[in-house]
Amino acid sequence: MSFNIALSGVSAAQKDLDVTANNIANVNTVGFKESRAEFGDVYASSLLAGGKTKVGDGVLTQEVAQQFSQGSLQFTNTALDLAVTGNGFFATVSEITSRDYSFTRAGQFKLDEDNFVVNSNGDNLLGFPVNKDGTSASVALSTSQPVRIPDSSGSPQQTSEVDLRMNLPASDTALDPAQFDPEDPLTYNAATSVTVYDSLGDSHVMTYYYIKDSAPSATNDWYVATAVDDELVNLVNSDGTTSDPATAANAIGSGATAVSAAKLQFSPGGDFVGIQAPDGTVRQDNKIVTQALGNTILTNGSDDTQQIAIDFNLNPNKATPNEPTQFASAFEVTSLEQDGLPVGRLTGIDIGADGLVRATFSNGTSEPIVRVALVRFANEQGLTQQSSTQWKESIESGEALAGEATTGTFGEINSSALEQANVNLTTELIDLIIAQRNFQANSRALEVNNQLNQTILNIR
């Protein structure tokens, strides 16, 4: 009997050594959770046995229990390196369409050839779909999807309005509007250009020409004509109609350069008064609006009904009002913006503490892409351990419960950080010495049992 007891002690000590050695071996494994060998005594008795004299039957390994304490953070320069501070696991699948979930605390993620976020094993990170405002559309694990970072921002946005604020020089010489020729700088007082975009995201140069009216009764009036890609474009009246340059009240140029223009009017103090449409009526909305650009300018198949406006209303809600002025100073453009966007290419990603992945693009936009999913369990120690610091759900762990980071009992996600192994190397080395001593003591018990048996066999 004592031989078997000592043998169980040797086995337990060996198990303790194995667990400790595994912890030490993984001290630099990201996301690793140390284990602890837990033992119990073996005590078998029967109804009629003498319990007061029962010695016991040795020791038994009850469980190798995982310890899910927080590991320290190691900060990196990679946005896709993720660490969970607090409760929660990342969810991954081996295939895009798979529902065979694995769970991990190791956040060494990267992009594959299809721009999916994967770990070192090639498993796809899962996230929740989000709305345009960044709120999660669903937080159920069944609706999660592999996280993919797009390389473009989707559909472009055609230009519909240009915000332009400028000063027109009051001291400039008035010119004959009939002599206007965009090819001759001497026939206009000033010009400025802005890049605009069509519905396909192609860029075009829109130019504005300013001519001070030479009529004696209009000393504070300025004609405004426009061209897109060097093609003159007629401006429309208040009712949306287009006046023929041959009959328009505010037409400038002649022949091939004739174009229906608008007229900016200023007070003697240089303040903006209003706009005359090409037909001579006052535009109550204070807008300069082009006619449809048409397929002679937009030759790439984009929306040829596109019109571009300048709204000269003084809008106090705008960061920079676009009311023009006419002061005795040089021509100056103080604000020039437009609301169109080309197709943007990915320039960076940002992942918040709540797991929201936001992409920034070369066209100056940013948009929420997905929210990294976190999963928790009622009993983490019941998880079935897999290789590569991954776990599987089991009966003991309970059902996987998905949710957003920083909500409820879920921890927060740290971008550009990795969770190191929660192994204390000093403690493990001490445990290693203790396990070694236990092994030696039980080995000595086996040796003594062997000597006793040998003595008995040698009795004559």
C-alpha cells in the first residue's frame, strides 16, 4: 500500500513540474494564461472499515486550472495590435463562413491579402456591424462578421456647392464686358479656380471670372462668369431657366465667348447688396447657379445634370461666412471650399476603447467600419484550451455571451498594445524548486519501500 501511495506522490510531483515548466516556457507568449496544478487526497473507506485507523491512499491530480488574471500591457506601434483590459475574449473563426468559434486574448492581428483582419494562425477576427453613426446594429455573436478594412471609402460625392469668400478691388479699372475673353487676362479684372468633382469622383477645374462693369450707372457692379475645364458655362435665372447669351441682360463676351453671367452688386461702402440673374432679375436666394454641365463637359458618363452653386447668403452658422466685399484693396480669396469628394484611399485606421474601428481616407473623410466583438463566459476556467492561446466553449464554461467593450462587465480594448503572459517568472522558479523537492521526497519513499520489501524477501 505504501508503495502505491508514494507512487501517486511521484506522479503528482511530476504533474506539478510539467505545469510549472509549461508556464515558464510560455512566459513570452502573448495572451497566455498560466495554469496551476490542483491536488486532492485519496481517501477510500467502507461501511465497516475502521475510520480512525485509515491512513489514506495517496494523492490525485484533480485539475490543471487556468488562471485568467490580467497580464501586463506591452505597447507597440501597430494599430491592429489589440489588448483587452478587463473581462472578455476576442472571437475568431478559421474560415469566413465558419461558425466554429475560437476565443483568445492574444491580439496580434494583421491584414491578409483580402484586407481581412487575421491573427498569426490566419483566423479571422469577428466584429459587430455598425450604423453610419457608429452605433452597433447588433451585438449577437450569431450576427458577427469577419472584420475587413476597405481600401476605399465607397461612392464619391459630386460637387453641388462651392463656398467662396473674396474681396473685389474697388479701385480697379472698369472693363467693357462685351470684350470678355477667358483667353485674354486683359479682358477681366480677376479670376480664381477650384477643383470640383462629378458623380464618378473625377476632378474638374471650375474657374470664376470677375469683370467690373463699365456702365456709368453701375460703378459698384461686377459681372461673374464661370467655366469648367475651360468650357464657359451659362448661369441660370431664378426660375431655373437659361437665358441665351444673345438676349440675356447680363451677357458678356461676344461670338464664341459669349456667356450669360450674373452680376454682384455692392453698396458705396463696399458691402454686398445682392445678385442679378442673367435675365436681369434679382435673385432672392443670393445664389449663382450654373446650368446643367451636360455631356460636352462631363464626357466620362457621369451625371450630366450636375449643377454647381455659390450661395452668397451670410450664414452665421458657417465657420467662415462667404459674403463677398468690395473694398479698396487687392483681389483676395479668403475662403474657398467645395462639398464634393473623390474616391478616397485608405490612409489609416483608429480603434477606440469601445472597439469601434474607424477608417480615414485620402479624401479627408473618416467612417466607422465595424466594432470588434468581445465575448465572456460564466466560468472561464471551464473553457477547453486549444493550441496557439485559443479556447473553445464547453459545458463547464457556459454559453458564450457577446457584447461591446466598455459596457456591462466587459473590459476595454487597447489599440497598439498586447497583453503579455500573466506568468510571474520568480514565483514559477520557486514552485519549480518545491515541485522538485516533492519529487525527491516521494522518490525517497519509494526507495525506502523497496528496501523494506527487499529485507522481507531476504528473511530466512
